[in-house]
Amino acid sequence: MQNLLKGIIESNKIYTKEGTVASYIPELGKANKEDLGVCVVTLDGKEFMAGDAEKNFTMQSMSKVIALILAILDNGKKLVFSKVGMEPTGDSFNSITSLEVKHPERPFNPMINAGAIATTALISGETDEEKIENILSFTRKITGNKFIAVNEEVYRSEKATGNRNRALAYFMKSNGLLEGDVESILDVYFKQCSIECNCRDIARIGAMLANDGVLPWSGEKVISREVSRIVKTIMVTCGMYDASGEFAVGIGIPAKSGVGGGILASVPRRMGIGVYGPSLDNKGNSIGGIKILKELSDELDLSIF
Ligand code: GLN
């Protein structure tokens, strides 16, 4: 496996020249376009890494997976899916039209920005600090990494420029879809997007989901099999935004990307995979990351279909 990963990094390095690093959140624009890393965590707890697997980047939209899990754990699936749908959208992750014109009663799904703002609003905690602490401590548990923390520069950068997310959130508030103070909810959302991680952290989350909610390295059950199934299913249908269909056909693995360049992938009953490559395609997905997952899927026959 180690050699396979090393070879895959070498053969796909060339693709990091394509695409661009996200810059609409200015701090993300500082990433090194040529970085490329991968980590695989198998269900017996073995870990394999190659390339820039230990480099830190921010979770961005991969944090939507965590927000969805916590929203369900705190409120039950019935309430969560009364506030946010479970249907894919052919629109971009921060689309305003899909929320207003097509689906004003609730956001399409928890993997687009509007849906994630809605799930974040449902996470328990009396104050913003308590909510983000709950998110951080759960993330530390499912990554086995006690150093997981918010990258303050990225958080401030996102808060300063996040007007599109503000528009989505205030629109939902005007339709009675959000309870509580909008700026507070957005603050928690911006912080969760700015949680710093590396390929190993996200591969471990993928492995936990692949293992039906049990942490492979300790045997601890952190979520039920049902919640892990719901989350993986929504990752398949919505995790790569408006490229989810193509990704399912070509690669066939439940996955969630983030504009920081990470992709968190979970191969049921086999492994978690974390990839990092900050150069993105026009849908906001890591170009190098997708290439790595494609090669791994072909080599190891990972498609679930
Ligand atoms: N923090 C980013 C945003 O809200 C997350 C988007 C993403 O990763 N696709 O715009």
C-alpha cells in the first residue's frame, strides 16, 4: 500500500499545475498549489501516507459532515431533515437561486452552504463558544488528534469576506428557517470551516464512517450504524456538489470535498482516505485529489457500485 500511494503521488503531481487555489477567502490563496498528499486508514487501524500528508489545511466544506452528524445526534434525524432536505442540487455550493427559486422552504441538502448553515444552527450549546467547543471536541475524538483547533487567520479572513454566506443565512432567517441570531450562527459556521486538519485526520474520519461509526484504533463506537449510513449516502449524492454524479460514476466512493483542497472519502467496510491538493477545478473540488481517488479506486476496486 505504501508503495502504491507513493507511486500515485508521483504520477499525479503533474495535475497540480491545472486549476487554481481558492482565493475568494483571501487567506486560502496563500496555499502552495503544488502540494499533494494522501493517507489511507484501514479498518484494522493501519495507516499509510505519501506526499504532503501531514501538511495542515482547513476543513472548509468537509466540516459539513461533522455538522450533520452532530445535528442528528443532538436533535434526531426527523427534526434535522425537516429543516434541510436530502436531495442533490445541480447548482454550485453557494448558490442563492436554488434556495430562493427552487426550494425556499428548506435548503436542498446539508452539503451545500445553506444546508450546512442550517445544520450548524441545530448543534447544541448555550453560546457560540460552547457550540464550537462541542464541534472541536467531537472532531478531536473522531480524528484521535487532541491538537485539532481553529486556524484563526482563515477564520478572520472568512468572516471578513463571507457576505454570500450572510446573504444565504439572512434569506433563510426571513423564511423562518433559522432560529437564533444569524451572526452568531455564521460565526460558528465560519469557525467550523476553519478547523485545521491534515490528510490523516480526515482519513480517520472516513475510516470511522467506513467502520459503521466505530473508531478503528480504539474500538469505541461514536455514532450509530444508521447515522453513519445516512451521512455516507448524502456524501455519495451531494458531497462533491454539482460534480457528485460524475464522481459517483467515475470513482464511486462516498466523499466530501472542501475548498481548502481536502477530500474526505469513506469506502464502506474497507478504509478511510484523506487527500489534499489545494488547486481546484471550477466546481471547487481538488483536481489532484480527484485524480488520486480515481487511481486508488481503479487499482483497489473501491467503487461501491
Ligand atoms: N467556507 C467555505 C464557504 O463557506 C466552504 C465552501 C467549500 O468548501 N466549498 O464558502
